Amino acid sequence: MDRHAYLHRIGLRRAPAPSAEGLKVLHRAHLQNVPFENLHIRARIPIELQPERLYDKIVRQRRGGFCYELNGAFAVLLEDLGFRLDRIQGQVYEARRQRFGPPFDHMALLVHFEGQTFLADVGFGDLFLEPLPLLLGQDFPDGGKTYTLGADETGLVVLKRANGRSASPMYRFSTEPHPLEDFAGMCRHHQTSPHSHFTQRTVCTMALPEGPRHAYGPTDDHDAPRPAR
């Protein structure tokens, strides 16, 4: 991976230090320069979870992707820059059915520093712009919304978001680390299954520097809260 090409792709001229502040800079830059989109899936072009393929699509082809691609590539960049992290699996909340999806429905990252861990996620669509400290029961304002983390009865961590009203679940996740290949099965599912939201609707959306997201097509996608996503 050419780290300088990746940094240029996300609008940065130099790499920030591998610190909490550096992570915030990288996280926000990624969201504001790389779209969340499922165009390969709609065109029936296979997506394979190999770091070199993810890098080629996002950096060389200047494309976007969905959670496995975006967080998969972002993890490689962070590791190359000296960050310590884990890839974790999440289950997206289906508001219409009022239930969480299956394990490995989503991929996110936990980034570790001395005495501190942050939830990073550049592959969910409309979500927080800056990574969240992994602290349960605290409110974190971000982009006009408020995010909280809490534990459920299964021991998983639930991410909730409030927008001036009661908080709604986004997804729940385990803090257990997983290699990239563990996500391959659900990545194939979301590319091929008629029950996958990604095979049914086209989405292309990206965060803007001034705050709101810009949608290039329908925004009712899989990894953002339903029905807004």
C-alpha cells in the first residue's frame, strides 16, 4: 500500500501521529472524501475482501464501498501509520422488524491507545464523524446528534443515536477481534442474497465538511438506520 496515495485520496497532505487526535483527523477525512456506496453490488461485480483489492478500488479507482470495504481498507491504512486496532463484528438494527441482524452483518474497528479505546466506523453511512470513546453510559454529541454506548442482556455493546428524540439502536457489537477473512461469508451474502438490502436498492452518499451528508441516489441502504437509510 502506498500510504501517501491513500492520504491524498482522503485529502491529507501528511500523516497525523498515531494518537487519538490523529485518529479523529483521519476518520473525518475518510468520511468526507470516500462515499458509502453499493454500485459494484448493483452491477454484479464481485467484491473480495483482500487488502490489495480494497486499496485498488478505493485509492486507485477513487471509488467508495460498503462497510467491509471501507473499514477494511481504513484498518490497513491505520496499521500502516502505526495505530493498534481490532476488526470487530456488528449486528445492524432492523427498525422495521425491531430486531438485530445476524453476526458479521457489519464490520467496525476498535482503535487502542494507552488506557483508551475508540470505536471507529467509516463504513456505515450516516453516523458519527469522529470516533467514539468506548465508554458506556456517556453521551457524545456529534453532527447535531447524540450517541451513547451501553451493554445489552447478551453482553454485547449497543450503539444508540438520538436526534432530539428518544435514542434508537444503530447496531450492537462484540469487542472480540476478528481477522478480515471472518467477514467474507456475510460480505458474499450481502452481494448476492435477494434478502440483502444492498441487492435491492442503489445508494451513494458522503459526508460534507459543513455537516450534512450528500446523497447521489436513494439513501435507504443497509448499514444506516432504517428507514432513513
